[in-house]
Amino acid sequence: DAGVIQSPRHEVTEMGQEVTLRCKPISGHNSLFWYRQTMMRGLELLIYFNNNVPIDDSGMPEDRFSAKMPNASFSTLKIQPSEPRDSAVYFCASSVLEGTQYFGPGTRLLVL
Amino acid sequence: GENVEQHPSTLSVQEGDSAVIKCTYSDSASNYFPWYKQELGKRPQLIIDIRSNVGEKKDQRIAVTLNKTAKHFSLHITETQPEDSAVYFCARGRKANAGGTSYGKLTFGQGTILTVHP
């Protein structure tokens, strides 16, 4: 099993640019979670999906952030326009019903 | 609320000593309590978890205890080794709905930086 796959692993962009982060959950998992990790705020849940349906997006910081899950094997997190304060490590995680969450390797985002 | 308080924020021990990290929560509906270990530059990885119908769970050198009345749970690492050095996160979760389709969101503590000195 390849585990949760995220791309890109590193992203450097300039303020104002659009950023798209991608995630492929573990096959057979029906829950997908997007987290953001910073030194100041720790590990924060941004949004999660059950069976491709967004369940709770209360952690999404503002309208500049959006997430989609068009099918069971793919999700995107988009930031438009990006700002320096969005710099963080973004993790995707997936789980089966009431199961352990498995994290992907993360995307390190730096917005200049 | 849903916050989780984790203490201490840093912990330094000598190899072979025990380490204890404690977390408190306020949401009485919480029924799932995982612990994750995150090494520098790596992803968080589950090391042990406990559900609310159990008071204690052990896996080799690590154990977790849960006190639902007091709303706290703790991670115990015995015979610590240098490779145990990492950031440890506690978390809490609960069923997203009565049907239990998922434990839903996890709320994480702020993390404990554990350093084990050889």
C-alpha cells in the first residue's frame, strides 16, 4: 500500500498567486482530512470529507481557501490568492469508517 | 469547547527513564483518544490510541491511561531510548453523528517536545 500521497512536496510561490495542493487517500478509505501545521498554531483541521462530501469546513481560515473531493481517490486544497501568512506544512490524512487517521508526507508551502 | 490542553510543552529525560505526557479535554462527548509521534520533518504517525470504554491500554514500552470522569488521558513511555525523541501530540475525537459514520474531526493538543539524552 502506497499510503496517502500528496503533491507537490514543496511549493514556493509569490504572494497573490494561486496554489493547489493535491491528495490521494489510501484506497478504500472513505474519510479525508486536510490539516495545516505551523509553529504558532500547531496542527489545525481545515476541512474533512466523508464519502466525498464535505462534513465540516469550520477550520477553513477564510474565503481564499477552498477544497474539493470530486471522487474517492482525489482531493484538492486551493488557496487563491495566497499570502505570506499561509506559509505552513499542509497535511492530508485519510481513514476508514471510525478508524485511525493516516497522514500523508505533507506539502511545505512558502509564500514570499 | 473542543480544545485539548497538553502538558508539558517540553520534556527532557535520561535514557532509561520514564516519560509522562498528560492531556485534558472538556467535551464530555469525546470517546476516542489517539497519540501521534512526529519526528523532525516527518508526518505524524499513530503510536497508540484508546477508546472511552477502556481505562488503559499498553503496547510494549508505551501505555495510555484514560480518566473520563476527570477528562484527562496520559501517555507513558518506559525505558526511554534516544529514538523516542520527537514531538508527541495527543488528540480527541467523537462520533460525527449518532450513526457513527466516522470519528470525525480530531482536535490536537499543542504537542510535547520529548528529548531523550543518551
